[in-house]
Amino acid sequence: MPVLSLMVELKLTCVTFDCADPGRVAAFWAEALGQGSGWRLDGHCVRLVDGGPYLEFVPVPEGKTVKNRLHLGLSTPDLDAEIARLTSLGATLAWEEEFPPGWTYRNVVMRDIEGNEFCLGNEGSQSG
């Protein structure tokens, strides 16, 4: 039986968020990701200055009702300071995950200003 070989070129272009107020949510994420560190607000999108995948925010009439099936995973060297900074921007802390004893990694689940979950972890690693 002949083998069919196809070259597929698939490129991640963006991650799209449904939201009630795209401009407000885009502004939150531009500030959260740091406009001075390579991200910029572009209408209802937050883009990397040098290109690459971007975050897009589109209006929908319905509100969020259940946990996201897809979420962003972010990391930081100072988890507690970043939780405080994001909270000051309007994010809320949902919960902190538990890991086995000896792990130096911490991860929290937070929600943006419209309730979309995202993970925030430190840059530590598990021991042993």
C-alpha cells in the first residue's frame, strides 16, 4: 500500500478570547504582559513588537459561565510580587495548586478582569 506524504505547514497565529469588552480586556493583558517588554496594544489585540503569535479579543453577547478549556501559562521569577501586581490591575487569585513535598515549583490560577483563567508559576523546578 503506497504511503501518502503531505507537507503541512501549520503556524500558530493568535489565541482568541471571547469577551464582553474587548478594549478593556486587551488593555489589561497589554499591561499584564508589559508593554515595555516587547508587547504592545493594537486595538483589540496585544502583539509582540517583533511579530509572532498575538492575543486577540473579540466581542460576544454571552458571558463566561464555566472554566476555560484553554488558558495561558505564564512564569515569573517572583511569584508573590507578580500576584500582587496583577491583582492591582484587576486580576483575582482563584487558587494555588498543591505539589508533592520537596518541589520548589509553585503555580497559582488567576482570573483576568472578565474571569478568564490563566496560570502563573515561579521559575523553580522540582527537586530530586
